[in-house]
Amino acid sequence: MLADANGLVEAMKRAALDAQESMKPVNVYFGEVTAMAPLKIRVEQKMTLGEEQLILTRNVTDYKLDIELKWITETGVLEDKTAMEPLHFHDIAGKNTLLVHNALNVGDEVILIRQQEGQKFIVVDRIGGKK
């Protein structure tokens, strides 16, 4: 009977801890990139996360972007006082693909969100204007 009572107490403790954890919608952390290959991020001086624990958003990765470019060149006068061509359009036909270099670098400070009840961390973005 005592074993059943202990089991019930343990189950109630687990349920209380689960309820308390579920009231925390997010855990936000701050970290610094310490290595690139493989990627490692040190979090709040306590632990270092490896690639297998990290989920990277587009904000912290290189990615391709399809664009269509059109622009207008205005008329004007060059420094040597010669006239520029009259107003005309530049049209690059169809879509073009740009590679946006946005990957993390050693020393970047980042914001992370811990997956609830998990060991995965989402790397949301860099802190500040560093790049």
C-alpha cells in the first residue's frame, strides 16, 4: 500500500511540474556563436549548443531570393558638364535569383527560443546591427 501511495505522490508531483511548465509559453535565451563548422552557440555562459540542437531561421542563414528588377535612369548633367542620356528604363527580363549572405559568423550574438519541454533551440535572429 505504501508503494501505491508513493507512486501517487510522484504522479501528482509530475502533474504539478507539467502544469507549471505549461504556463511558461516561451523560454528566451541569448547566446554567442563560438564556432562555424560545426555550428556551436554558447548560451548565457552556462552551456554550449551544437548543430543537432539548433533550428535556424532564414534570418540567420544564407538563402536565395527570386526578384524582378526594373529601374529608371534619370536625365541630368555629369561632372564634366555633358548631358546624360534622357530618361530611360532598365528592364531585366524575367525573374532573377539573388543569394542573400545572411549566415551566422563567429562572435555574432543571437536570440534563441527553447522548444517547450525539449532540447531544441530556435535561433531567431542576431542581436543589434552586427553582420
